[in-house]
Amino acid sequence: MIVATAGHIDHGKTLLVRTLTGIDTDRLPEEKARGISIDLGFAYGSPAGGPLVGFVDVPGHERFVRNMVAGVCGIDFALLVVAADDGVMAQTVEHVQILDLLGVARGLAVMTKVDRVEPARRLQVRAEIEALVAGTALQGLDIVEASAVTGEGIEAIGALLRAAAEAMQARWQPGRHFRFAVDRAFSVEGSGTVVTGTVFSGQAAAGDRLLVSPGAVAARVRRLHVHASEVASVRAGQRCAINLANVALGDVDRGDWLVADPIHRPTSRLDVRLRLLPGAHVPGPAARVHLHHGCRDVMARVLPIAGQRLVAGQSTWAQLVVDEPLAALHGDRFILRDSAAGRTLGGGMVLHPFPTVRRRGAERQQMLEVLAAGRAQDVLPGLLQSPGGCDLDQFDRMFNLAPDAAQALREALGVELLGRDPRIGITHDRLTGWERATRDCLAEFHALQPAMPGMRMKDLRDRVAPALPLPAFEALLHGGSLSRAVAVHQGRARLTEHDVAANPADRQLWDAVYPLLRGSAGGISTVLPRARELAQAARVDPRALTEMLHRRRVAGTVHRVGADRFCLRTTLASLGSTAATLAAASPDGSFTVAQFRDAIGTGRGLAIEILECLDRAGATLRVGEVRRMRDDHLQQWAASSEGGAPRAAGPVGAEEVRVELTGDARRASRRI
């Protein structure tokens, strides 16, 4: 258990920790000279012989509230100290406000210096403490009257701390990446850089590789210490010291985090639930405030979300825009103080550490309401209902889920996956709804435009699932029940049952020119005729023929070699095989235009057109005056779906013709 003190200056916080642990937390010469705490102090002990407890002693002076906030980052228990002679003072109030804003709900109040006051004063201060914590997370905490001079109450304090430590549920949760808040960094001669702080999640062991975030400095764990003893590993809920290898002292400081690589994603915007304190000054949109997150203090601006207003004493949705990137995750607590760092304004919880500015007000507010549910297992069902589904990679990162934990959660909720980058999660009902809408939309499109080979992918996505990323929508079309129902080619989608050639005029034109494209009739000396040559040989209208060939090109039946020159897919595949054979026969894998021209028996101009088409298709690469086959191309060529006789075009890619290459040539894989 990690305990932090809280309270006004000179109320006896440091003396109380020393009485309980035997350790003086004032380590700076100035602290000893002035008799006050300036920075954080650390101690450990076993109150009343119970579990080992770590203590963070925070300064009580108003000038050092920044250090106090850093000290209560990640604590389990608050030790509120109020001197009986002074009673509740200004910093007592502010410290309790900060503890409440950070969600610290377990604590103990100690009324110190009771040897100096009469019984009536004790009752009066007790009432002040009860009134102070009323309505906060610490309401109803125990109050112990104590004196370091007489020893009164010290045993009771130890017993209550022991009971709290024994009753505390372990913060350790399996399935979380390592995350550690740095509150001190220093160098030890012979060892190098050492950082101290609190482990928020996960575990780490000697030899582990981590990142200093947000700076992205690579680090390796050399040694670990917990309460002055070297240990093999540390886990969530422990304070520890970590000796780092490969990290200079200037590369890490208070406010940084040590994290596992998967959760390193610095952010400059945070969508939050913000609560302003009663009577707090309300910052305007251009006003700059101090944002305390973890142990870091950065300047930020506060922007209301979805038409909300910032009102003192109320909670609202807001976005924090910070001057320096932060390593924040969902559920992190924060504090806001005014620009002069003189007053605490409010605080709250990070809901979305990676918000998008494109999301509209109502949709954004709905998402934040879902994120406010708290735990990953409570939030994910709501996000799956979002118009664009849930980006699972982002979700895993913002909730710090390791792969096994993330997979178990998805399986428990029956999440359907779409795509890889990003991976989108949706419900089964949403998936079947999108599939049904896709089929209906394409059927309507084909009814209205039967001659078109398909609907543009983006237009179809905008009709069916406008909020879904395009790669995920493409994955939708290639998976599930749509994998056989929908064909996709060159950015267009169509129902596989739709026959673009069913248009009587297109079918008549295709029947007339198909033999010419195969080179089996018509008296054309090449199988790559120009459109006007095809029209002349087939005695058809050139404009109508060109429009039909363009529709066939989009459908994937033919290829456009040049401005008005077309060929069958099988023809281009055969020409690609010839180029691959030439490359394989060459010592350096290259060939010239002249060699290709001679191999196919045509003129230089047409040979260049063909090679430029192969370049565009990704099959060949021009290097100076020669060409080479691309490495990722040499596996197998996919040919057309039109088969060996004129007929209506079937599903694109449904029939594949493989062209065997001669010599040492490998097969080509590029689809043309």
C-alpha cells in the first residue's frame, strides 16, 4: 500500500512519518535548515507489524502544491494531518480538494499536537475535519487524536494503517502492459541513471526493454529495488527504484513515464470529464492553465465540447489542448490550476487520450458518455454500437490491454473483426445489417445503371457505413457472406450475379470484336489493335465501341495498353511472360526495348507502349535504357475471366489462367 500525507505546512506531517517509520523524509539541506518540506520525501515501514507500507511525504506550503500533486499521483491511501492548535487551514482545504478530484477514497485523518490544546478544542477541530471531508470521496474517514510528544494515538494510527493495508485489494491486474510514473531521477556513481516512482500497471523485470515516454528514449532495466532491497521484478501498486541502462540523466525527469512499447503514444489533446470547484475562476478558451497529469505539470487550454459550458461547481465534457505531449491513457486523473499556479480550479478523468477533431458534437458526446462507464469490459459494448464501429488497436492502447486480455474480452463479447489496419470491431447484428445494406445498395445501382460495371467503392461505403474507414469497408466486402456475393475490381464493387454484358448493345459489340482481340479473325496483324481499327474491322460505331471497351476495362475483362489501344488480360499476361523470359535469360536480369520488340515480332513504337503498360501494372521497372522484372511480380500471372470464347463476363477473378515461364524465370504474381 502507498500512503501520502496531506495537510497544511508545519502541522507535523514529516514528524508523523518519522514516528511511524523511523525515517526522516527531509533530504534536502534547505529543508533541514528551514524546518519545512519543499519536495517529496519517501519512507517505508510496517505499521503495527503489518504489511510493508510506502510513505510519500508531501510539502504543505502553498508554493509547493505542484510537488504535492506529483506526490499523490497513484497513491492508495491519504494520511490527512491537521494540527489541533491551528485547525483546518488553507492548504488543508486545497489538499483535500485535490485528493477528491484525484478520486482518493481511502484515508485517515490525524489530529496532531493535541497535547497543546484543551478537550473542547479537540472537539472543535474534529468537527472542522468532518465538515471538510463531507461530500468528498473521503467522507466518513476515521479521525485519530495524536501527539508525537506524549505518544498518544500513535499505536492507534499504526493499527488502522495495518488494517487498511491488509484489507486493500491488490492493484495488480494481469493482462496489462508495464506503466511507471517517474517522480525522481538521479545518477548513482557506478550504476548510472536511477528513477523512482510508482508502478501503475503490469510488471517489469531486470533485462526488460522499455521506453521513456513521451520522449521515446529506449531503455533497458538493469536492476530493481523496492524499499532499499534489490528484487527480481516489480508489479502494479509498488513504489520502486529502477536502474536504467542506455539512458542519460538528461533523457528522463519527473513527469515522464516508463512504459512498454505498445502503449507508447504521446498525445497533445485529451477529451475529459472535468469538474470545476465551487467558486473557481472559469478559464476562457484562450486562457492557459496548469495541467497536472501523473507527476508532470504542463500548460494547457480548456475547450468545452458539444456546446457545453464551463460552470464553477459543475462537471462537463471538455478537451484539453496541451503545449507538450503527454503519455496519457483512459482513466488517468488530472488536476487543473490557474496560470499563476496559485489556485486549484478543478480536475477530472481522461476519457479519450487520442480524440479526433473530425467527430461532430452529438456523436462525440455520445462516445464520451460511453467511455465514462469506466472499465474496458463496460465500455467496449457501447463503442461497438458506434456508427463506424470501434478501432480495436486504439481501444487496446487506451485501456492498456495486452494481446491475451484483449482477445479474451473480444471473445467474451462476440466481437466481429473487420480489416487489419485499422482493425475495426462491430457487433454481429451490425455486421449482418451492413451486409444486407450492401447487397440492397448494389442491386439498386445495377437496376438504375445496368451498363456500368460496378459502383465506386467510396460511394458504396458512403451509402452503407459512412463512418467506417475505407480499408475496413473493403474487408467487409471480402469477408463473410459478401465474399461470394460481391466482386471488387479497380475500386468498383458489383454483385457477382450482375452481368454487365447483359446489355444487348454491349453484348452485340463484344461478340463482334472478341475474335479480333484474340487475333483469330479480321485480318489485323496484331492482337493489340487500336479502337478505331477494331471498329473498322468489325464495322461498328467507333464511339460506342470505345465506351463499351472502357466499361469492360473497369470490369477487368480488357486492359488499356495505350490511349486507344486495348487487349485481353490473357494477351497482356502472355506479353508479361515474354518479358520475364528475357529477363531470366540475361546475366544481369535486364532486357532492352529492341530485345522485347524482336521477341514479340512487332514495331518499336508498339513495343514501347506495351512495356509502359507493364510498368504501370507493376510488372516491370525501367532503369535507364533497360528494364527489369519487379521482384514482387515474379510468381504467377492472373489472366482474364472471359475464358476462351466470347461470353458474358463472369465474376472478376473467378477463372485464373497461369502462364508458365521458360528458362530460370520464376512465376509472376502481379494481377493486371
